[in-house]
Amino acid sequence: MKQLLIVGSIAIDSIQTPWGSADSVLGGSATYAALGARFWTPVGVVGVVGTDFPERFKKSFRKYGIDGVGFRQVEGKTFRWKGRYNQDLQPTTLYLDLGVFGGFQPRLPDSLKRAPYVFLGNIHPALQWRVLKQLRSPKITACDSRDDWISTQRRGFLKLLKKVDIVFLNDSEVRLLTGLHSLVQATRVLARFGPKVAIVKKGEHGVLAASRDSFFTLPAYPLQKVVDPTGAGDAFAGACLGYLTTHRKVSWEVLCRGVEFGSSVASMTIEDFGPSRLMNATIRDVLKRSRVFRSLTRAIIV
Amino acid sequence: MKQLLIVGSIAIDSIQTPWGSADSVLGGSATYAALGARFWTPVGVVGVVGTDFPERFKKSFRKYGIDGVGFRQVEGKTFRWKGRYNQDLQPTTLYLDLGVFGGFQPRLPDSLKRAPYVFLGNIHPALQWRVLKQLRSPKITACDSRDDWISTQRRGFLKLLKKVDIVFLNDSEVRLLTGLHSLVQATRVLARFGPKVAIVKKGEHGVLAASRDSFFTLPAYPLQKVVDPTGAGDAFAGACLGYLTTHRKVSWEVLCRGVEFGSSVASMTIEDFGPSRLMNATIRDVLKRSRVFRSLTRAIIV
């Protein structure tokens, strides 16, 4: 049995940034989340790819202990994204072809239905809902989303929020959903939409987290050099949830540690193109990064 | 002898924000810095006001233990600023009259020449330099600046940076000065321009601090309600320096604590129009805010 089930996109990305470019690298929300989580726990991914999906990418999943039992390869093309980031790390989509991902219907193999921890990547809220319905006895469920689902599938997403434990959104998504400009207010309000915890990712400006009665904030790891922000938010969520699987009881303090590890893993993701750095990293690298991160944000080390 | 000498503007501000407005309130960089520092140390302010400067404002300074010996009242009008903030807290100047501040020539009374701690508010770099030259045996000197001085008086400001211990700039100022977009890089580079410590204020996104070999970052205090950001940066610098005066040796850890207190005081400043909240606050309020702030940013309270 896999501890953490991740459902989302698996893609082939081509990326341009002011600092360089990468062509046809492994991408997708499920990919980054799984690679972020794998430091702490075995992961099962449910996703779909086309016949053009390279064998070496499949090997990558296996290499990092990511279970491919929910991984379907069907006739057609893999989801492809080509994008360019400006120096403020805002992306512009240059090319997008959903391919077989356009008809993605997540069906969970029995072994994954019993996963205690679940991350629903930013797929259509109706599909996220369908995954929830297939789960036997989840302990902690979490979801992400994106601007277009929040605009066009608002009701479906709000319904989903009543059923998940943790929601991860970025700054623009939470503003869109709550109609609030202040991110501190918006994060608190999001935590009242249903989930126990709302986590708002602000990229280079760090993260905010709220429950009904607690609040937590961290700056981003002060990276000297940003190479490629692709997937950092998904790796953040994956690492955060991965860490949570190692605790029998998820207290607020454990959640805050999870956010800290999420931030550390996200900062490493950004240091190289695509998932390269995330793939090369060991748990020792992650723990070291977290230690440094803590020392950079603590006035007093007691 | 006053511990901390502050040189800068004293103004009468009229402020509009999306959340309300305030007319003809006490303002100016020296005012906010002094009010931020007074929790920890006696402060002497050097500045100039016109004959229209209300008696009640003078009383305010005395009330908060701010020495008026370097405080000159001359024929003419007090510096007046009227501005409007948008919801992103970006200001637009609606009206500006430098008045007697336009001809400000800071001359230090003997008692202030011996101040061990000195903050040079964002006046012309040549005037900041002139103040430095009048000091007898400063222990720690710090300066601020603003976009127009960095653009038009670049050489003068760079010369000043070789002589001060701490420089406080905001995000746009440090980008302008260094030509670097990454604030982490820009903060590190700023610390190599001469000062021992560079502190970059990012408003709602927190603060970065660098020395030649250390780095520190904090998020902003997660305020539920922003009322008026005027003076927050100056109150930050004042509080940071005020805290430093309480330590015989200013280690990196002490500096980081100063940054933490600066953030706490800045967040309080923003909670009401003009300097109202800063004036009402006691050191107990500041310590309480700092304790809460720490608990909001620490995953583990050891």
C-alpha cells in the first residue's frame, strides 16, 4: 500500500527563462508533487500519458520509488506545455496541447484507493471530486487548483473545499476565489471555506498558512540564483504532504514543519531546469537546506 | 547626552487610503524614526519646521522623550505632503511643498555631536555627509535614502555608503542602486558597497538583511487590516536602531533581533493613520507584538 496518492497531470515541458532554456523535459503537477514527496514516503501516481511518452521518463518515476500502477499510457499525445518566464517569474504560455490528458478520467487501482494521504493536483474540480469518492478511508486529503477552474468551476471547487483537509493555492488564485486583495485576510477566509488548513504560496515572497484559529508565515528561502520556477508550487505541496505522512498525529506544529520542508524543497526545485535538481537531491540535501533555511530566518537560535 | 541622534524631515501629512483618510497629521522621516526608537532609548532629533508648526506637535515630541535641542523653527512653512495610497499600498503624491525643509542645513548642537548611534533619514546625501562630519565618536551610523537621490546623487550616496555601518533601503531603491532585479542578490551586493549591514525593506513581503558573510530574512507581520503605511519604513529603522543601543556589542544575532523588533513596530505603525498607533503604544505592546510575531513564524518553539 502506498502512503501518498497523487493525482494530476504528467507532461512534457519546454521552458524558457531569462537565464536559459530546456527542451522536452518531464513535467506536470503530479510529477513535481511526487518528486517532492518521495523524500519521505512511497508515492503512487495516477495520471495519463500518450504513446510518445519517453521510456526514460517512465524509468525516472520507477527510479524514485514512484508507483506506476495508476499510470496509464493510451493512444495519442502526452500533454505538452511550452512557456516563457519573464524576470519577475511570471509565465507566458507559448504552446499548449492537452493531448490525452484532455480526456483524463482518474480511475484508482484498488491498492491506491486505500492510500491514507491524498493530493489532488490542479485538475478539473469534478475529477478531483471523483477521486475523493473512490477513496476508502483517507486520513488527510489535500487539493490544489488554478485560475481557470476557480473562474469557470467555482461551485464545484467550493463543494470540493468542504471535503478536503488542506487546500494549496497561490496568491492570484486565492484573491480570485475570495475576492479579497489582502493575502493575509484571503488566507484566513479560505480556511473558513471548509478545509482545516489553507496554504497560500507567494513564490519569492514566501507562504501563508491559516487554520480557523492559527496562523503561520514564512519567507521564501533567499535563493541567490533562480533558474526555473516550473513545478515549485507542486513540489512544495508534495514535500509538505510527504512530511505529514511521517507523523501519526498532524498537529499545527507538524503542519508548520511541513510548510517549512515544502519551502525548502521548492527552493531547490527552482535551482535547475525542470525537475533536474529535485531528482538529483537526496533527503540529506533536503535536511541540510532546511537547516540553513531555519538559520536564515531565526533571530535567535535557542 | 542622547543615545540616538536622528536627522531627517519633520512634516505635516495628509493621507488618503482605500480605507479612510487623515488630514494634517504629524509626519516626516525623523518623526517616525524617533517614535519607533523611543521605546528603547532617549532620542535627539535634528530637523526644521516653519512657523505654522502646531504647538501640539511640539508637545508630542516632548511627551515621548524626544529631545528638541536640535529642532529649529524658522520663518516660513513646514514641509507638507499630501498623498494617496492604492490597495497595493503604492503612494501617489497629490501635493508637496518642501517649505523651510528645502533649505535645511543640519547643524548639530554639541550635545548631539557625541551621540553614539546615528540615523540619517532620507535627506540629500550631501547633507547626510555633513552630519557625519560633525560627529565626534559615533559607534554605529545608519542611513536611508530614496529613489530620486539614488538617481540624481548616485556618487554622493555611494561615497556615504563607504562611511556608514548600516544602510536601510526599500525594494525599488536597492534595485535602482545595484541594477539587479533579484532582491536577494541586490541585498548582498549592497552589503559590499561599504556598509557592514544592508537591510532591504519589502513592505508586506518582509525584509532581507545581509552582511558580507551572513544573511537573514523575515516575512512581514501578517496584519489582518492595513490602515496607513506612511512612515512604516522609518519606524522600522528607528526601532531597529533603538534596540541596538541597548547592547554594548552589536553581534549579527543582535542585529537580527533588531530587524525583528523593527518589523513588529512597523506593523503597529500601519494599524492606524499617521503616527497615532506608534504614539499610543507602550514598550509592553511592542514586546507583546514581537512575541506573537515570533510564534507566527516559528515552526517549532524550542
